[in-house]
Amino acid sequence: MNRKLEHARFQKLITELAEDGRTLRMKRYIQHSNKSTYDHCMDVARHSFFFAKRLHLRVDEVALVRGAFLHDYYLYDWHDHGDHLHGYHHPDIAVANACRDFQLSEKEAGIIRSHMWPLTLTKVPTSKEAAVVCFVDKVCSLRETLNRK
Ligand SMILES: [Fe+2]
Ligand SMILES: [Fe+2]
């Protein structure tokens, strides 16, 4: 698949969720620096998809992109929340919200649940897709914290 086709494929996979009024609420909350949770989730979805492509990983593209885009679907500003254990708790909150609002496969739920591993010790990524999102989220978060684009 050439780059142009890959970009078209990514757009096709992300559009419905990305334009949904419920996921658009993530634009209200700041993730790191000046980046919204929505933009962070979009970055993680995009980089996860292209990372898997570059490594020629045979992944479930639908689950990868949906799980990546919803991985931080916890719907509050964690800076205001006063929860010092936000890092531990938010994957479960995101899974619960995502299952409430969308039809999630077990693999998609697993991607969200395990994305903070190894912080959440027992929630180990159990699929290739979950491992990719777990890794890419850390890279994106670090870049945002260092305030690079
Ligand atoms: Fe997260
Ligand atoms: Fe994240």
C-alpha cells in the first residue's frame, strides 16, 4: 500500500468516530501542554496506524484505530480532578465510557484498558494492537510534555 492509499485508509477508519459529537467533547479538555485530549487521541491513532504499517505488522486496523482513538475517553480535565492516581484509574473510566457510548469489541476494550501498562501492573497488553498503542501513547505523551509537535 503506498502512502496516499494508507492516508486514505486511515481517514476511512477514523472519520465516523472523529466526527461523533460524543468524541468531540474531548476537545474541551487539555491533555499535556496546550494539546487537547481529542488531538492527543487523534495523534495516538494516526501514529499507531502508521507505526504498524512501517513495521509491516499484521494488525486488525479497525480495532487498532478505534482503540487508539478512544484510549483516553475519560471525559474530564485531569488537571482539575484532584485524583493523584489518575494514571491508574483513567483507563478503566475510559473503557466504561467507551462501552457505554459505542459498540466495542473485546480487543478494542483491551487496548484501552492496558494502555498505561506497566503503571497498571496487572493490565498487560494482550494483543499486538494493544502493545502498539501502549508504546505509541508513551512516545506521544513524552513529546507533548516536552512541548514538541
Ligand atoms: Fe491515558
Ligand atoms: Fe494517552
